[in-house]
Amino acid sequence: MAKCKICGKTTGSFSIAINPRDDVPEIKRTVRLCSRRCANVFLGRIKASRTRKSKLNERKTLEAVDRKPSKDEIAQAFLTLTTEERRNLALLGMTAILEDTQSLKGFYEFLSGWKK
């Protein structure tokens, strides 16, 4: 009996087999999984890996742009930021607004007026 690639359980008579396909080049040979849940985890990891690679490629392309970015490029650049980079960007923006408003009261008034 084969073992599940995700949880390590022995796959019995009921197992899910994912065969190599042209649209999923990451799967080189048949993979046996014990359940639909493990199959979803396995395919989700492949999807996450593709997304990471795609964002890295897009970021490298955007880093090479040496001119004023368009609105679409700014939106794409934001999507390629890591969680830590987004946090730092938010803190920089908040600091800039606080320097303008000089108080937290003014900061919150600015935010409530900005929503409209």
C-alpha cells in the first residue's frame, strides 16, 4: 500500500490518484492521496507556489521600470508587496498624515472625511 503524500496515512482501497497532466507540470508521476481534503491541500500548495513565482516575476519586472509609474503599475506593485512591506507602507502613510494633522483627533477626522 502507498502512503498519502500529505498526511502519511496508508492509502487503502479508497484513495485519490492524481496523474501527471500537461496543465500541471509540477506532478511528474502519479500521486496517491488518502482523501479529498489531502488532495485539496496538495493542489493548493502547487497553486500557492505558482502564485509566489508569478508575483516574484512581476516584481522583478516592475523594479526595472525607471519612469513615473501608471495607476495600473502602482496597483500591481502593491499586490507584489509582502505583508511586512504593506505594514511598513501603512505606517509611513500614517506617520505622514499625523505630521500634517498634529494630533490623533485630526488624524481620525482626516480618515472620516477621506471615506466620502
